[in-house]
Amino acid sequence: MAFYDVTVLPVPTDRKAAHEDHSTRVAALFREHGATAVTDAWGAEVPDGTLTDFKRAVALQDGETVAVGWITWPDRATRDAGWEALMADPRMADMQPAFDGKRMIYAGFEGIAGG
């Protein structure tokens, strides 16, 4: 069953190009370490919610945009091994994200029907 790593994060709007560059470079490493797909998306229509929303979830500040991403793995075992290899990969030392990692939300999800 597929496994997904999902992130929601605040990115300074003026750092969009840097975020895209980082996403492109790290996606290649994820694929090299077993991911079948890596998707990153830039908030274009992120409405305010009544109780919760993406903006509040990441404590969005003025001049920031919500970005989301997900990594598709064939299964959890491949994901766990892939992350271990990725964290040991010396190329990761050069990967400086363009966002505040303290406000990033991340989680792993097991695929269900339809996925």
C-alpha cells in the first residue's frame, strides 16, 4: 500500500524562486532514495476558515504564502529506508530550505481506497 509524507509550510512570498529551486533539488534525492513521486504546490487560493485553515495552521505572517507538498512512496518500509538514507546523504547538507521549519506541519499517511 502506498505511503505519503505530507507537508504544509509558510514560505516568504519573495522567496518563491528559492523554494522552487530547493524543492526541485531535494525531489531528485527523494526519488533516488525510493520515492515514486514528489509534488510541491504554491498557495493560489487559500481561504480563511471559520474554525481552522491552512494559514492559522502554520501561523502565516504578512509577506508569506502557504505551500504544500507530498511525497509518494510505494510503501512504508521503502519510505522509512529512504528517509534514513536521505538523512545520511552528504548532499543534504547543502539543502537550505527557504522556509521556517519550526512552523512546518508534516505527517505520514497510509494510502486507503482510491489511493
